[in-house]
Amino acid sequence: MLEKIEEVAGQLRTQRDKPIGRPFFSDPRYKTFDLTESNFIQLEGECPLLSAVDGGNAELLGGASASLQFVRVYANVFRKNKREHLEKHEFLALTRALDGSSFETRILPLQGNLLQEEGTFKVSGSELPESDERTKASQVGALTRRFAEWALCEKMLSENEGVFLVKDGSLQTSVARESFYAKRAYEKTKTSVLCGMSKTSTLLTTTGWSLNDAINFIDSKRTDATMPYSTQAETTPTGPNSTPTKITPDNTNAKTTATTPYYNLTKTTPIMPDGTQAKPNQTALEHAGTAKRGWAYCWAAESSHPDHPANIGAVKLHPAGRTFRFEAFKENADAVPWRTLAENGKDPSFLGYPYALIDADRNARVTQNEALSLKSLLAAALPETAKLSEQTDAHLWLSKL
């Protein structure tokens, strides 16, 4: 087994020896740009109001013919990193199959009145992504969360003039009804900025690199003093008296296969990973804040797809943080207040990720315990629901054996 694992590791290293290529999108409506140093910009621009929107959902009842979802969406508003407003909306979404190819969903408000005007709506199964026929009712029900997120974006943009709103995830929509809500939100951005920030990204380059990895690799090679910072990342010392050794694109030591940590979080580190001298009793994390700054990469691609009117790039809000996929509605992509986002991304619980989004995720999430409690209430009130679930979840019983 160990031999095979080492073989896999070797194959993964070989993958990164290829040129980085260009951003890859199969749809010709995405215009891609060369991945170069010139696309990095400093985190400048401020906005007095920062808002974040996120949602969560849990299926309480699922089967081939019906699905009941509990949905919660949440929004906040921060002024100078202090939360001054929050709101939460909750509802049930009951989806039933009308025939073999269409579904009807009814919205049952619990808290707030978001989507209340919907009442009921229909979605054709042909609009959904390719999936198992048994899960389509669940997919339709889960879509209501995305409808509600967009509706809440529109509400926040309408009620907070000049706000910088960051939606969790991509700005791309998947069905016509979601596009309807997204367009209503976009119409409210005349004096505001609407963006999307994703915790994960599956975007690739034409040579198989992760797009975020490719951008990080270019960043590691930047030495131009006019850039946000100079990395001098060709070599890195492994100790105060050691000789610098070459670092490969996958951040491994060229003489060995052991990885070299980019940041040393212990105190009294005399030499930092970027080769500069630290102050006494200063950690690499603290030093990073003075030696380097975050950046935004604008842009890797621009979409003319009507369901995805956005510029697509990446952002690193703190030098010790991660790189995230970032999108901006293309009508205000040049007005993103990056510094406001960076100032909000200093919480040590997730350094380099906006606290507004941390707060939104925490308050929108539907936990397993919460879902189990709601399922128990449903089962007590309607015992026959167990028969519906038996249509699709026999494999869950087998997995327990």
C-alpha cells in the first residue's frame, strides 16, 4: 500500500511540472485572459457598509415523489467591522411530483416573508442538472434556498444604499426562476457592488492545473517592486544557518520530497520564509502582516453568459491566508472596495476570510442536530412519512449492517 501511495504522490508532483496554461471554460461565452503578473492588484478601495448573505437547508422528508426542505437564509450589515444589522428568514418548501417530468413546490413561511409572494411554482425536470431520477424532487426543493438567497440580496441592496454585498458562492444561476431573482438583485446595484466569494473552487486551466494553484504559483514568482509585495520565493532557508534550497512549484524542497512549511508559527524565528529578518519574539504570522500584503487577481475570465454576468478571478486577503475564487457582477467589477474586504478578513478563526461571511455561515447553517429534531417533530405528527422515505433510502439501512 505504501508503495502505491508513493507512486500516487509522484504522479501528482509530475502533474505540477506542466506549464500553467490559461483558464479553461468549455462555454465560448467565457472570455479568458493570460495568467500574468500584471493582473495582480493591491487591496485598495473602501466602502462604509459591508453585507454578507448565505443560506442553509436540510431535507426533512425525501422520496422520488416528494421532498420537504427546511430553509434558512441570513444577512448582516457591518460598519467598520461592527455588525449593526442582521436578519433571518426561515420557511418550509414542499415539493411534489406532478407527473414524470415536472414538479410543484409550495413555500410555507415560518419566520419573515421572503418568497411569500411565490406561493407555489413549477419547475420542469429538464431544467435540472443531470442526476438520478430519484433525487430530482430533492433538487427542486433545495433550489428554493438559492431563490431565497438572491431575494435577500435584492432586499439588502434596496435597503442599504451604497452597500458592498458579498454573496456566499458563485454568481452563476442554474434554472430560469433563479435567474429571475438574480436579475432583480443586479438591478439594485446602481450605487452598490455585488460580488460572490467561494470557499471552494473546481476551476482548472487548459493544462490541468487548479486555477487557484496556478495564480498562487505566479504570485510566488513575483519580484517586481511595483507589485503589492515582492516574494523572492525562488529559495527559502530552512534555518538561521542553513543554505537556501530550490523550491519547486508544489512548494517541496528540490533535494528531498518533504514539504517545507511556508509559515513558522513559533516565536523567536530569526529568519522568515521570505528570507527577511524578523523582529525579536515575532511569529511568522505577525511578520507576514508587515512584510507582505494580500492581493486580488483581476481577472482570469469574463462571462457574457446571461446566467452568469460576472468577472471571475481570485483574492488573497491576508498573506497567511488562503486564496479564494472571487466574482464580481461585471457592471461594477472595477469598483470592488478590496480594502474593506481585507480589513474584515483578520479574524484569527479563519484568517483571510471575511468575518461577515463567517457570521453569515454560522447563522444560516442548519446543523445535523437541528435537522434531526425537526424530523422527529414531523414523524410524530405524520407517522406515514416513513413509508415515503423507504422508496429511496434502503441503501442507508444496508450501510448500517
